[in-house]
Amino acid sequence: MATVELTGAEREYLETLFWLYEAGLPMTGANVARAMQLSAPTVHEMIGRLERGELITRGPDKVISFTAEGERQAEEIVGRHRLIERFLTDVLGIPWDEVHEEAERLEHAMSPVLEQRMLAAIGDATTCPHGHPIRVGTRVPGVPLADVGEGAAIRVLRFENEAEDLLHYLKASGLEPGLEGTLAERDEEHVAVKAADGTLLTLTPSVAETVSVIADPSPPPRTALPEQLVLGQRYGR
Ligand SMILES: [Zn+2]
């Protein structure tokens, strides 16, 4: 089947829409604008292009849906991106706060043969190094670390925002997907997690908004996109 080659910008929008879709957040132009830190008119124009390309449709309520082809392409792009990230960290040893942009550059140059080789090379890893499922549709639901109460047991699931500056900050904090601990303290300026080995890891509450965890006891799930989702100039998956 012949598929029209998408531009880098189109791919990025599809990725962002797919992230909203996975997270169960409303797929609206406003949420895309917020997630990508772009102005409403810019987003409006690109959404129109995707619609004309029959990758998405827009309902009367302005809510966006994927067409079958749009969903297929978005899944493929997102899955491949996460696979490359995992390959770069696990096989090439690149730190996880440096792979997002690299993967972005590599993802459209990949042949199906190389993709198969990479899949074989990552062994049984099922997520990107930031915790997002490589095989889409297997996302584990979580709650923002910012909502968790003191004393709750937590396990870090994923970093929702992969803007590079934010990943550097998270790396420096010592937090990473899979880490287990307890919510040690929180106030207006800090959220502190005590890791299983006793280390205290501290984040700002706005960064804690972007970290999804499983918590026990758990706060209720969020239904809206947090205002502080994006701190960097650019949103990533
Ligand atoms: Zn990732």
C-alpha cells in the first residue's frame, strides 16, 4: 500500500495526538497547543492539514478523532520512536535523558529490516526508557506524583513529558521509571520521594505533575491536562 510520506511536523502532531489518546485526555486543538507549547492558530492550521490528509476527523464539538489510517500511522510512528530510544539506551549505552532527540532524527530513516533487528536487540524490554509502551495499547494507567499523599507507597511508571531539559532535570533528581519508594514529604515548593535504598529524591511540584506513578493509597485519576505539563520549549513523547 502506498503511503504519503509525512513531514516531520505532521509526525510530531500525530505523536502528540496519540499521546492524548493514550492518556485518555480530550483530543482537542487546545490540548495539542498546550502539549506542544504552540499558539492556537499554528495548531489550527496543522490540524486542518491532517484533516485534509484524511488522518483525523473533527466532530461538531471540535473533538478530534483518528481515521483508521491516521491511527495506524500514529501507532507506527510512536512505537518506532520508543523502540529506537530503548535501543539507544540499552544497546548503545546512551543516557536516557539524551535519546529523545536522537530518536526523532533516526525514526524516519529506518527500514523495516533495521526495525526488526532493533526489536531483537532490545530483548524483552516492553517500554521506552521513559516508561511508554513500545507496543501501543499496553499503557498502564497511573496518577501524577504531584497528587500523591504523604506516606503512600509509589512506583514510577513513566515521564509524560519528554522535553529534553525536563529529562535532564529528572535524571539529575535520581528518579527513573521502575523506581519504588514512599512519598516522604510535600509542600508548596517540593515533592520528596524516599527511594527503597533510603535516598531522598526531591522535585518541584510542577515537575511532579509530569511524572506518572502507581500509588497506594492512590489519589483519584486526573481527567484534564495539567497546566504545568510543559516546562521545556518543546514537547516530546
Ligand atoms: Zn521515551
